[in-house]
Amino acid sequence: MYTGKYWEDEQAQIVDTGKNVMRFFPKAEKLQVSMPYWTDKDGTQKPGKTITLDVKAIRETPEAVELLKQILAEKKSDQ
């Protein structure tokens, strides 16, 4: 049953970069980017501060698509 809470209704594709955790929910077209997991005083692991990107809105905005392409294509000058 769909509850409207995509993070509960859908299995995310998860990538942990060590500095961020990315969770993509394809049906909802949402991409969450979080700071690393942390452990609370009870020993429960929790995600860090999180933002959610609306992938559909990004796809529908050519400037946003181009910005992401540029960011991902850039190489650090010191590498």
C-alpha cells in the first residue's frame, strides 16, 4: 500500500562515498544526499543531515541538467 512516504514504500539504490550517502528512489524520482551516518547515544545508526533533489524537476530544467553535467565532468586542477 502506498503511504505517500516514498522512503518507506520504495527500496532505494544506495551509494556511500565515505563523505556522503546517496539514496535514489527511482519510482518517486527523488535523490537524497546525506552527510555520513552517525551513531546516537543508544547505538542506533542514523543518516546525517539530508537534502532531497527532485530528479524529475531537474530533468525538466535544461540549465540544471547542464550544471550537473559540468560539475560531474570537471577534474580538480591539483589531480
